[in-house]
Amino acid sequence: MSNRLRCFRQSLTAAALAAMLAIPGAAMAQERGGTMNIIVQPEPPILVLGINQQGPTQTVAGKIYQGLLTFDFNLKPQPELAESWEVSPDGKVYTFRLVKNAKWHDGKPFTAHDVVFSTSKFLMETHPRARATFSKCEKIEALDDHTVQFTLKEPFGPFLQAFEVSSAPMMPKHIYEGTDFKTAPANATPIGTGPFKFKEWVKGSYIHLVRNDEYWKAGKPYLDDIYFRVIPDAASRSVAVEQGTVQQTQFNDIETFDVPRLKALPNVEMTTKGYEFFAPLSWIEINTRTKPLDDKRFRQAMMHALDRKFIRDKIWFGLGRPATGPVNSVTRFYEGNVRKYDYDPKKAEALLDEMGLKKGADGNRAKVRLLVMPYGETWTRLGEYVKQAMKRVGVDVTLETTDAAGWVNRVSNWDYDLTFNFVYQYGDPALGVSRTYVSDNIRKGVMFSNTMGYANPEVDRLFAQAAQTNKDEERQQLYSAAQKILVEDVPVAWLLEMEFPTFIDKRFKNAVTTAIGVNESYDSVYMVKK
Amino acid sequence: MTAAVITPSRKGSGFWAAFARNKGAVIGLVFLTLVILMAVFADLLFPTSPWDMTTIPFQPPLSEDALLGSDTLGRDIASGIAHGARVSLLIGLTSTAVAVLIGVLLGAVAGFYGGRVDDAVMRFTELFQTIPNFVLAVVLVAIFTPSLASIVLAIAIVSWPPLARLARGEFMSLRSREFVQAAVTTGQSNLTIIWRQILPNSLSPIIVSASLMVATAILLESSLSFLGLGDPNLMSWGYMVGAARTVIRQAWWMSFFPGIAILLTVLALNLVGEGLNDALNPKLARKGRA
């Protein structure tokens, strides 16, 4: 890497980007005022984003706290609290220049010392994902009040991804320094730099955020306030959208079977954009330690036996895209030129025949168990579909059901044949993809690790090498090679690149503008009044 | 008083006449027979598995290849109802049989021996009666993971207490009768007296309440399946209603037909139970009708 020292500088100016971002809203006058009601489900346990990063917490706290960067739909970094940044040619030193006029909600200025405190102290203690990233730093220092520098021990490709708001929310040093972060009384009244301030939280009912009049972007935000409404019952959530009592829902708020109905409503708009940073991918997890699942031909046969278009259209009611491999196509470094598994039961049978699995008197060649993921109706339907589809090629699938705790316990301890799973990819294969397939992540008792027991030294090498460089072309080559091997080996049977529906009242504009969609700060959301 | 002890020969001759006097019971019996036939011949009527996606999803009733429509995955509703009858009847009958076994055994012991034994058994029974039936069944199935055996067991465990109390009452009243005392004086063992003398004479009310219990068991199984606690490899009516509940506004037929099947079968069982009551407890029945 170092002998090819080219002056490779990444530098983006805030001015150019601000101009770009202004275009969508420019056509219409962006008026002040308006209240937005958004569903939040389940109710977050706490609103301090540095301490809890569950989905609902991110959606609410994303309006209160901010990160240094945000990401556009193509996962290119965009300025937020950092107005510009530079990466040294060797990929080891990252320098961020911060906006100068940002203030905490209590009036104190936001400075580079807050950044150093957040990344080297606060998040190291409270945030597992941030800890994994920032422990790769040799030092983190404030060069002056508005410049902060991270020096890495060795290059780490997805380092910039770590500055998204939920991955590294900026926490106020003057409030938390010297306290026990997790139990600090200040956690009841979150203080951030974002466009909305915490006002009131009626547990079980709503969270009320109000406009931050001192917000550092002039004239913003446009909305007066946002109410996050807690509605635990799925049917009631759909009705709330139909009646217009809420103006936005996101993630899993609306059950898939209600989506076609709500999509047809005249007053709301549905979008599936704004989840690129999470880019969940679903699959059938295959325990490759057991017979006949240890034979890759059996796993390839599964790919041919399942009609993933049917799964998308009839079980997910049109949400998602049939997956082609381990990387979601909206994530960086996706490789589409891999072995294709079209729906073809004949090919599946040919592969099973080749393995020597002959059909018995009852028409079955093999018997496997499928532990259905206890995440609701849709996954149950999927289980029933898989059972029937595999029956067609002579594989008898016995369905097993369990509760959420039992599922985690059995899968993480490798006590299963087949099960379903889906994980977020966090915008980069090094963050959200490699963990499933590399052999040093075969860890008994740990969920979302390599529970299949898949081990391929070449895949390990490619993933390791790709994470340790920040040259995009080089990373693409390595990841493409890894994807080709994985798709040939089928360590899991990929099903869908999942999509979540976001329903937004048509009067509200600019809600989904980045890859983190509904978790964005909403400082440019405005309401068109009639 | 002695007339209450009906001899077997007299009971047999008057049984059908008494039963047929109740028109509802006859209709119930006819319908129940149809359901049983449907369950027995399900494989001939619908040779493919009820889980097979045989047609296009969301087909309304009276479509070409799906008389009662198809469900969200294109499975034939009619086939599901036929095969579901098996599961419902199987679970209804076996769980009732198990419940009768437990209930009559405990009730007989308590009623026959009385005293401390009675106290102990009845306190134990009350323990079960204080817990709501359905909640206990849900907990049991959830603990033992849903399967045919665990569902049968769970339903039996929540259903036996009323039978135990009934059997106890019968045994207590018969215990002091002359024929029992005669048996005691002739030196018959307690087991023989329970089995040969008292049990045959206390069967009528037990049969009647057991027949009604089959209906309750079917409802319990349907409710469990509705909540997703059924055996995931068996098609049952409750499962069909539960799975279709989510699309009821788009496709009413998916939950309507299995719902009707449950309703009619449970109704038929209740009618038959009433008929049995008329036939087996003529004195009680007449009093009730007056």
C-alpha cells in the first residue's frame, strides 16, 4: 500500500453540498410551523442515543443528537457536525473540521473536545459497535476547538461509516464528564445539538420534542414540534394512519399484509428509500455441521428449490428484492456477477440426485428440521412455504416453533438444522457482512455470529484484507472475489434484500433524504399548508 | 330411590327413543357423522396435502380449482377444512379421554374413601380450578413446545377438574346405597366395588359431560392454534382462522369457512350432548323441560 504513495485526498466542502441538498425543496416555499405525529414502536427505554441504539431510540433521538457525518442514498459521506474532512494518503489519519456555530441545547458551544470525549470515553464504555471501531485508533486528539484528528493503528476501510449519528452520536462533555454515564441523572433530560429539543415524555403515551430556536443551521428547523406516539397494537397503528392521526410510520410499524391497503390511501405516500445504511438481508441459516447440510450441493439445491419471487410477492406483499448473494445491492461493494440460482426444482433434484440422495418409498430423500424465527406471522408463513417447496424436491422439513429467547438460545448454541435470520449491513461489508461468514467469528453462545460453522480460509483472507485498506477499487476487487466464492458455497440460503415501508402524510416534505431516512435530524422537513 | 339404578336391558331399549325425541340432537348427530366421515375420507376427497400451494393465492370462493377459495399462499381452504377436521376431532376426543381418565380416577377415589383422602384430592382439584383454563393451557403448551402430544396433554390437564367433582358427587351418593353395602358385606374388595358396582351406575352423567367436553376441547385447540400455539406441522381450523385474521378485510373467506366449521361442529356436539342427557338421565331431563 505505502509504496504506491499517491496524493489521494478526499475533501468535500460544505458549501458545495449545501447547494446540492437545497435543490429538492427549492421549488416550494419552506414555511415555518406545523406539528408532526410519528409512531414509535416499541417505546424506547431511554432517549440517550449514546447509551441505547435500538431502532426506536434511533428514530427519536436522531432528532436530538447528531453525528459528524450523514450518508446519501449511495452511502457517500455528507457533512453534518463536521463541515469537511481529510484522509491521509496512507489511510491512517482522519482530520475533521467541525462547524463553528453549533451549540448544545443548554447553550454551551459544541467543540472538538466534545468529539474527543464522545469517541474516546463515553461511547467506548456504552456502545459496542463504536467501541469496536474506535479501539482501532492509536490516538484521538483535538488540534484546536474546531479540528479533531483520529490516528488509526492500521487502515480501516469503513472508518468514515462509523460517524453516522447512531454509530457515534456526539455527547456533551460538560454534562457527562466524571459521571457514571449509564446512571447519570442527566439521562432523563437528553441534551444534544440537534434541531429538536426534548420537552416531555409521558410513558406509554407520547414523547414530545420542540423546535430548537438556537439551532446552528440558520432558519431551520421548519417544524414547531414532533410528537412520537406509542401505539403497541399493530391494527391500531394501521387505523391511525388511515384516520390521519399520525403522519408517519417506519420500519416494522405496519405489518406487511396491511401495506397494500395503506399504499392505496390518498393522503399518504409510501417509500422504501432511506434504509440503505441498514440494508437488511434475510436468509435461511444452515447448520453446515449436520448431514446432509454439510454438502454444498444440498445447499445449492435449496437455492434452486425456493421461488424467491413468490416469497417476495405473496409473503412479503411485494416488499424487497430477491437477494443474489451475501451483500445487499444497495450496500457498498456489491457484486452482481455471481453464480445465479434461478427457481428451478429440476435443477435442485438433479443436484440432490448427484449427491446420491435417492427418494424413498414415501417420496422423501432427506429429513431436516426448520426452527421458525418467532418474529411474527410473516416468518411463520415463510416456514410453511419452505416446507412445501422443499417437499416438492423430496426433502421433508419438520417445522419447529419456539419463543424469542428459545430461538436465540438454540441458534447461538448450534442446536438447529435450518432457521431464518436477517441482519443489518451498516453500509459496508466490513461492518455488517463479514461477521456472518468469517471463521474467527464462529463463537458458541453468541447470536448473529457465524452460527453456521462455515469456514473457508480464502474467504477469511479476502475479508480481512479488504477491511484493512481504504482504497475503494482494491476493496471492490477483494469483496467481489469473496462474494463469488460465497455464492458458490451457499453457507446460508439468501432470500430477500428486505425493504421497510415508510408511510408519510403527503403534506410533509423532505422527510426521507438520506440513507438513514427516518433516523435523520428532520431539520429540513416542512409542512405544506393548505 | 331404587328406581334410579337402571338395569342395563331397560336402558338399551329406551335409549334411542329417548334420544330421537330431541330433534336437535338428531340433527347434531347427523352433522357430526358427516364431519367424522369427512375426516376419515379427507385423503380421498383431497389427495394432496392441505399445505400444498395448489392454486393462485387470494382466489375467492367458487373459483375453478378452489370451491371455498384459496388462502394467502394459494392453499385450498376446502382441503384445509377436511384435513383440519381430523386434527380437531382427534385432539377433541383424545384430550377428553385423558381428562375423563384423570377426572374419574381422582373423583372416584375421593368420593369412595371420603375423609382425609377426599380433602386432599379436592384441595388439589381446587388448585387447578382457581387458575383460568385457557391461560394454563397456553402456559403448558408454551413450556412443552407445541406438538400434538403437548396440546392433548395441556387440554386434558385443564379439563379434568369438573369431571373429578362430578365423579366424586356420584360416588359419594352411591357409596351409601344398599347394593354397595351389600357388596361390602359379601366381602368384595374396594377396587371391585368401585369398578364393578359404582362406576357403571355413575356413568350416565359422566358420558353426558364428557360429550360436552369434546366440544370445549375443540374450542380450546382452535384457540391455541389461533394464537399460533398449534402443532406447526398440522393443519387445523383454529390455525386457518388465526392465519387469515390478518387479511380479513381483503379476504373474508379465509377465516369465515373454518370459523363456520368450528361453530357447527361445536354446536353439533352440544346438541348431541343434550340428547344424550335426555336419553341417559330421563328424570333430570323431564324436570328441565317442564
